[in-house]
Amino acid sequence: MADELVDDPYAPAERGFRSVALAVDAGIARVTLGKPPANVLSVDLLDELARGLESLEYRREVKLIVLQAAAGCQYFSAGFNVRETVGESAYSVLEGFRRATDALFKADKPTLSVVAGPAFGAGAVLAAACDLCYAGAQKGVMRLPEVLGGSFNTVAAALLPRLVGRRKAFELMLGGAQVAPAEAERIGLITKAVPDERLDAEVAAVVQRFQAQSAPVLQAARRALHAGFDVTHGDAVLAAEDVYLNQLLMSEDATEGLKAILEKRPPRWKDR
């Protein structure tokens, strides 16, 4: 576990990062939760997470953001610090979680969560908020138990219907039952359940596929997808066309990709 963000000219100016580490290498940004054993999402950790994600805004070379737990953590995250969800601190927790998940949604880069251990409550929502989510088929269980303790997760209330549909969202939030990774994949809560012993290799293969692609093309495609989530079909198509015509086609890699197809050769991406 790193004590602070990796020294980097693009890293946030604020220091004192104790529970989150950020490293960027070969187009991949790895954001690691390192507060063992459970990666409890305290106000302080959420602040570090948000600042780390926000620091990636202008890293145009980043092709994928990987959110993971540090080695030695038993959980991906066990969710909020319960003591902070009542009284005056409740506002700070909700604001901090909203800021962190907003940073994921607005990252302008594809995001991937790796759930090698249980993800409960806000931890499950954080993992599901990423564009892709790979979970260990045995250990990567998820659960939203808040309703059993007299509360609910505000981000889940907005996110789950979009991910799994209305009826499953009601079942997950109001039932509080544990969801096995295979079932989570079936309903669309995660992307893929992978045997625990193969999870690292599977994630490494995904990372390699992203590294082989063009950063601006990936970013433009993600913007087009996100622009269409909460609008009508017609408006979504228009938004995607705007990204395609006014952003993607302005990049050198868009021209290179077409030339490579016509010349029947692999593209030589410049990531610009």
C-alpha cells in the first residue's frame, strides 16, 4: 500500500494521500484502494479517491482507468463507515461519494473495476459505477444491505435502474440479499465473473487490448456512449454524431485507422 499518490508531474498538488494510490504507465491509470482489511469508504478516503480521479482529467494519453483493491485487502470495499452515515457527518459522506462517482462518470476515459473480494454497500455501487467490472467468481460477491439497517444508497437509487432495469433495482435495493458474481453478470451488474485464480490474467488481457488502441478514439467513443444514456434515441444519435464529426474526425488517429484498413495493415496509433 502506498502512503501517497505516486510522484508525478500531473499528480494532484495536495499531499497526504494515505489510503489511495495512483500510478500511470503505458496509457493505463491504476487507482488502488489501500486501507486494509476492508477499504471502508470513509470521508477521508472518498476525498482522496475523488482527487485522484479528478487529477486524470487532462491526461489525454490515458486509455483506461483501473480501480482495484491493494494486495492484502480482504474486500474490494465493505462500504461506508457506518458511524459517518448518521448525524452531521452524513452530508459529508453523501457528498464525498457523489463527488467520487461523478469523477468516474466524467473521467472521459473508459473505467474498469476489479473485484477480487467482497463489495458491499457503497463498495458494490463504486465497482458497478465503472464502465467495465470484472469480479472473481467465488470471492467477488456483492450486496446492498443498507435497507436492512434503516438506510439506502443514494447513488444506487439513480444508477441501478440504468444498469439492471427497474425490477432488479428494486430487488437489489429493497431486498438486501447477497448477489453471487454469476448472477451479477447475468443481470448486468458486472461485466464478467471470472474464476478467482484467473482474474488477474483476464484483467491483464483486457488491459493489453486497451493499450493496443488509440486513446482519442477510445475517449470519443466513451463520450458518445455516455451522451446517450439519459436522452431519447434520436437525441442520443445526434449527440453521437456530434462527437464523431466534431471530435473523433479531428484526430490524427481517425485518419490513420481508415488508411490502415484501406492499405490492409495494422494501424500505427499516435494517440492524438
